[in-house]
Amino acid sequence: MTIERLVQSLHPLERKTVPFLRSCNTLKQVMEKTGLPEASAMRALQWLENKQVLKIISEVKEVVRLDSNGEEYVKAGLPERRFLKVLEKKILPVQQIGKESGLTLDESTVCLGLLKRKSAIAIDGGVVTITEQGKKILSQTWLEESFLKRIGECAADPANLSPEEKFAFDIFSKRKNIIKTDVEKIKKFELTDLGKQLCETDISKTESVDRLTPEMLKDGSWKDKSFRRYDVNINVPKINRGKRHFVNQALEYTKRIWIDMGFKEMTGPMINSSFWNFDALFTAQDHPVRELQDTFYLKNPKFSKLPEGDIFNNVKQVHENGWTTGSTGWRYVWSPEDAKRNVLRTHTTVLSSRTLATLKEEDLPAKFFAVGKCFRNETLDYSHLFEFNQTEGIVIDPNANFQHLLGYLKSFAKKMGFDKVRFRPAYFPYTEPSVEGDVFDPVHNKWIEYIAAGVLRPEVVKPLLGKDVPVLAWGPGIDRMITSAFGIKDIRELYKNDLKQLRTIREWMK
């Protein structure tokens, strides 16, 4: 960059700083010369460094400063001087000196010891008197006072103290809150060859305007103005804008997939009775999935009301003898008490059972989806959470078949960014045929399970809907897909709320 172009690109803060660059070499000096606050002066130096005018050097060193008591002693005087001044006027008992001089008990005790060692006082029968030596030193300026005054004006480097100052430093280090040692960061700078050329240039001859104002446009004065050059390549402070959590972005995108495919959203509570979460889905009451190792049962409220009428009786009979579904059921005595127990929903399929129970003949065919949190008593590891997101889908249509089901699942996986999908036979209490689906995770270079699906059994559909109609159902786990999409290797990182991660992670784009 030429000097002419450099001068044309200077910001007003830089213009104010440049004339003093030769006579200064620290940030503090620049602040004193220019009258700029620290933030503005530092910004000017950083911009000049970006333009290769100077190089900023950061130094860290120890300094001695006044602490709270030290600041007070500089104003009011050292306790021992105030102690002696009281004794100069009259002889007092030990207990009275502190009150007369305005000292605390600790300060009075310290003064007695210090002044006794200096032979400045004498104690006889509990009465303290000032000695001739005490009167002599009272008329002098003390080394300790000079030291406090010096570091009160400017922090000192402990390594550069004179022997006398080092003596005072050691004394005050043993006393409470008089001095303290801090780490100070000093900003220095050195001019480059370009900077030296700039300092030799009279920048006042080149004026530039920072902004184009409405007034300039109205009166046409902008035509005669010289506008400051802007460097589009210069590094600028990064601004972290507010945005939705990346998991919420992915979940919103998931909802959009189903809506675009013509589905309506199902919503419902996270706390459900075992009736809706298990029994209505033809899950036997002695099935292992209902045990505590998989399910979170609630202590309060422990129970919910069961539905009344046909749905209650139909589900009960299906479990006990199969009702009119052609099944033999599970052949046990179904317990209403077990069905009343409240659980944190273990899947969003509970929303499907609730939705089926509300549909009428004129509502069919219909397609529904849900996206929501589920809870299972899982052991935490890189691919398992006890609280996770799932998306649910059902298609109720007399003409629906298993091939349609696989088509929906493939379309969803592809829209989520997974081109490789595979299926394998599976078993679930409430679907037949049943299938599990995997997508290929390029981050871990392996196949990961993402979906459980199937056609709902008559034992589920008929008690809730009133007749047996093909119902395609699925429930992909979204969290594992999200980790792969964002290149996250540990599923637990989805919810660690690390600010750096939240600020730097890219937007969800598919």
C-alpha cells in the first residue's frame, strides 16, 4: 500500500494517534497525548497494526500497588505517626492511645511493637510516653512514608526497588492490606518502516469524510468531498448474533419435512398414563420394556384416570383374549391399576394412540406427525441419552401398504441428509410386519440405527379406531442424525450448552 492510499484510509481515531507515534511507545502514553479513552486508543493501535504501520508488543510484569489500608495511610498518615502525635501532647495509658488517635485495636498493637523497637516510646506501668528519639523521628519524613507516596503515584516494579525501598516493601508486606502485588499487562508498540514513513507525512493536508449524509445528497456537496477508503480485507471483530439453538433448528427442519409431505402435527403431554403409553399399543403388562430399567415412573402424581366406555373395555379384552381382532391376546388378567400408573413418555407413539382414539370415519384417510422429547432409563454414552428427541408418523389409509412405509422412511432420511439407508426385519409388540432402519454415519464411518417402524397390528388399531384399517407407523430418533449432520462425535455434546460451540457451529442447512 502506498503512503497516499494509506493516508486516505485512516480512521479519525488513527489520524488523531499518528502524530504522536514517534514520541510514544506505550498505550498509556498514547492515551495521555491524545486524550483518548483506553478502548479508543487501543482500537486505533490495532487498526494501524492491521495496516502494518506498527507492531503491538504485550508485556506482563509484576507491580506493587497500594492496597485499601495503604491508600488510607497516604491520606491520613501512618498509624505509628498518628500514635506518636497523640503522645507528643500528653502521656496516656495504653488503652487510651488508640481512641485518641482513631486507631483500631490491631493498629494500636502493631504501633506499640514498631515504635518500641525504634526506641520511640517507653512503657511504664501501663502508661506510654514518647522518648527523645520519638520526638526526633516525628519531625522527620520516614522512608516508609516516601515509599507509600511513590507507589501511590505510580505502581513500582519489585525488581527495580532501591535497597531502602526494598526494606520498606518487606515491612509493609508483613502488615495487613497496605500494599499488594499485581500482574500488569503493558501494551507497547514499535514502528515499522511503513510507519516511520507515515510519521514523516503531513496527514493534515489530506482530509477525508467518513460518512455520506442525507445533507450531502440534498445539496450535492458530496461531489467535492474526498471519502475515506475502506479496506474490505482487513480483519474486524467477530460479532456473534443471536440465533436458535442448532438442535432446535434441526427439529424445526424435521417438522417442515413432514408438513411439506402433507402431514398434520400431533401434540400432547410428556406425562401419560401407562394405558396410553403401553396398553393401548398392545404392550403386555409384564413386558420388560415396562420395568424400571427402561421406564421412568412418577411418584407424584402416581396415577391418572383411565378413559371410559368402549376404548377401555376394548383394550382390556384385547389384552385378555384378543377381542374381535382374530388374536388370542396375551391371555392374562389385565390390571387397571397398572394401566393408571403415570410415566414420562418413552416414545412419541403415545401421541399416535391418543390421535387414533379421536378419529372418526369422515376423517380418513389421514396423515399425522409429531416431534418431541422422550425419556428412557438409558446409560449415558456417546450414542445414548436418557432424554432424547423422536419424530413420530402415522398414515391411516385403507390403501396403504408396507411398500409405502419404506418409501416414506427413505424420503425422510434423504431429506435429513442420509442417502444410504437400509432396512431389516424386527419385532415390536404393536406392529406387524415390523422393520428397523439404519442410516450410514460418515462421521463414525458406521451404520447407526435411526428408526423403528411397521404396520400397526389390529390389536392396536381396532380398539382405538373402531375398525381395522392399515396404519403405517414409525418413530425415528432425531438426535443421532443431528450429531452426524453437525460432525459431532458424542451425542452428549448436543446439550452441553458450550458458548463457544453455540457461537461457532454452522447453521442447519439441508
